[in-house]
Amino acid sequence: MSVIKLSDQALDQLFRLAHTHYAWLPDREVSNETLQELYQLVRMGPTSANGQPMRLLFIKSLAAKERLKPYLAPANVAKTMSAPVIVVVAHDLEFYEKLPALNLAVDARPWFAGNPNLIQETAFRNSSLQGAYLILAARALGLDCGPMSGFDAGGVDQEFFADVSWRSNFLINLGYGDTSKAHPRQPRLTFGEACKIL
Ligand SMILES: Cc1cc2nc3c(=O)[nH]c(=O)nc-3n(C[C@H](O)[C@H](O)[C@H](O)COP(=O)(O)O)c2cc1C
């Protein structure tokens, strides 16, 4: 495969014209097949030692949304409950148990076993990265996202992950956004403000 710079149209869709969305086209559902297609892209993004600690809970049913509702910050309730899908981006604190199957080049499991600080740091860093891959993969598929950290993560963990070692990181509302209701673009830092070249 020859690698080329993406077209302006693709860069606009992924970055320049893409917005965080809070309102959703009511007649556009997100099929389970689309969620499968989305994950097939997301899983290809790089993670440290190929550990892939992110776990995803896709909340689609009204019953599951009602279970999530009490843990949302009040300002996030309406925009979340109206989304076709709410993705709980989580990480598995036992992700390292899968390393022998995921990394055939090095025995990385012993780096983590019995080291809770490194487990937490690695799981959080990489699930945050994988959540960002999800946002961009969703945009590449023509979907829109509304990422959110305004929620009670401990409460969500008790409600949905009581019997597993998953811990929630952040939420992503997912659907086809109502562009007429997108917020105006807020300023971005310039290269000079955010970057240094040594
Ligand atoms: C990790 C994360 C957490 C966020 N949490 C919230 C939130 O709790 N509530 C909310 O209304 N917006 C939330 N946002 C949305 C941001 O404010 C928004 O993405 C940012 O202002 C950029 O907007 P734009 O994509 O339209 O330029 C969050 C975004 C990210 C990436």
C-alpha cells in the first residue's frame, strides 16, 4: 500500500470541520454492524506493549441508559440521554493477563503483575489514547462524537462493572450529529503557544 497525504476533504472531516456534538439527528440510529466496523478500526491504533487495555461498553437500550442517568452531571443528562449510543470508555486493570497472547515479541506480563501503580498508569494512558482513536475512527466513518468526563466514574463502575476489573475513564456520546445545533468553534492554541522545537 502506498501512503499518501489525505485529501483536504478527509482532513476537514476528521479535524478542521469536525465538532463535538451535543444534539443528534433523531431518525439516524447506529447499527450494531457499525459498532463492529468502528471497533475494527479502533483496535489497530497503537498501545504500549500492544497491551490494548481499553474496554468498551456500548449503551443503546433505554433500560441501560436509565441505569447510567443517575451518574451523569446534571448538565450532561439531556445531551447524553438523547444520543443513539453512549460509549463507556473503560480500561481493564487486568489487561496484562492478555499480554502473552497479544505481544509475541517480548514477555511483558511480568512488568505489570504485582505493580498496581504501573498497571493504573498504563491502563489509563492507553485507554485515553484508544478513546481518542475511537473519536477519529468514528469521524472517519461519518459518525459524530460528544466526549464527556462530567460523570461519577465510581458510580458507573459499581453499576456496570461490579463483577469485572473494568474501570470507566470517560464517556463518548455517539451518533449522527445535528450540525445546525453544533456550538461555535472555541479558540485553539497556536503552534507558538503549545509547541517547542529544540
Ligand atoms: C475528555 C473530554 C471530556 C469532556 N467532557 C465534557 C462534559 O462533561 N460536558 C460537556 O458538555 N462537554 C465535554 N467535553 C466537550 C469539550 O468541551 C469539547 O470537545 C471542546 O470544547 C471542543 O469542542 P469542538 O470539538 O466543538 O471544537 C469533553 C471533551 C473531552 C475530549
